[in-house]
Amino acid sequence: MTDPTAPAYPEGQRRAVPLADLTSWLDSYLKIADFKDWSNNGLQVEGNSAVTRIAASVDTSQRSIEDAVASGANLMLVHHGLFWNKPLMVTGPHRRRLQAALDAGLSIYAAHLPLDAHPEVGNNVMMASALSLQHTAPAFGIGQMGELPYELTLQDFAERVQKLTGEICLVHGGGGGTGVHKLGIVSGSGAGYIEEAARLGLDTLLTGEPEHKHFHDAFELGLNVVYAGHYETEVFGVRALAARIEEQFGLPWQFLHLPTGL
């Protein structure tokens, strides 16, 4: 079995790590078995038996698969995989995606909720760190809560998030002019946690995408909500995980930035 603490090969040589060793490490590191998820987490597509290069992507699509193959990767780490807890006919776009991966020997490994919630490389803990959040604690099942070093106006905070993600934020000032100090973070689709955020005494919730049915909740509960995009709040985890694999196994990686604007 490959020694996971071994250094990378010398420059110019490609290290090869058995796929079975790498996926076993990922399953354990991400605690895949601990999560009840609608994603089929773990190795979804088995390609070549050895991994020499990794591509990381938020989504699995024809474009991301083709870009991964073009980059020379033989394993693609994704947050949103191909299989979501129900059988799918191998037809249409689903067939073409599978065929493209299998023809190229590209393995696909998906980590949905385990990557949102991970305490070291998770989407939410990485955003909390990037925003210099202090006194952090897990919240909302997969998210984080904490305090900014000093209070910001809602506009200043939204601008800071925009610089971090590159996405223009949608801001709902339900706090009625209150600033941002006690913050909750839920990557992706977290509008359903508005009531819980207010109950926790937070003044602001940062999440990805809005839902119409929760629009009035923020204003009636006195909570600011900043929506920074589903995609853009979930780029952090796959990048951090790929970097962690490079650190552990010496495998080079590339992030495939394919924003959806959503």
C-alpha cells in the first residue's frame, strides 16, 4: 500500500498513486460513511487504476469532464457528482458524460455534504477563515458561525464577500440597518436556515442562493442575509481538498473554474 506520508517524486517525474489507496484515504478523511446525504458520495466512476494528476471542479458536466481530460488528470474531485440517490437511465447527457469519462480512464470522486461540513477543508470552514471569523463553532449541521473581528456595515461586508468570491451579492437587509458582527455561514442552498440563524442570535447569514418561500422570513425575524451564489460559495472545498491531497500524496492538481452565475 502506498505510504501517504511519502514525499512527491523529484521534479520531472510523475508520481502514481493507486486509485484504491487514494479513495480509501478520501473516504476516511472526509468521513463519507457518517453522512446521510442525497448525493452518492465517494468514487462514482472508476477509471485508471493509478492516479498521477487531479482536477477539481464544483460540478460534473460534459465541459468539466472534457477539461479534466485535457488537463491530463485521471481523477476528478467534484462537489456535485453524477449520481443523486436514485437510478438514472444511461441515456442522453448522462450517457455522454459517463462515456467521456470512461473512454479517457477518468475516475470521478464526489463529496457533497461531507465537503461542506469538513472541519479542515470544508466550504464553510474555509470561508470562515477567509473572512477572519473568530470564536467559530459548527452550526446548521454543515455550516459555521462566529464573530467578525469588528463590526462592518452590511454594504461593506457584502463588498468584502464580493471580493472574496467574485460574485455580485444579493443583499436582503432584514436587520433594519444593523451591522454585521455575529455571522452564520452555509454554503450552497442555505436560505432555509434563516429562522435558525435568528434563533442563534446572529445578525447576518451568508449563504449561496435565495428561495422565494424564505424571502419574508429575514425581514420578519430581523436578520440580514447575503446571497453570494451557490457555485461561488462552493469553490473553496474542492480546491482545499485537492491541495490537501497534493500535500499528502505529492499529486499535482488543477482547479476547473466553470462558474454558473447561480
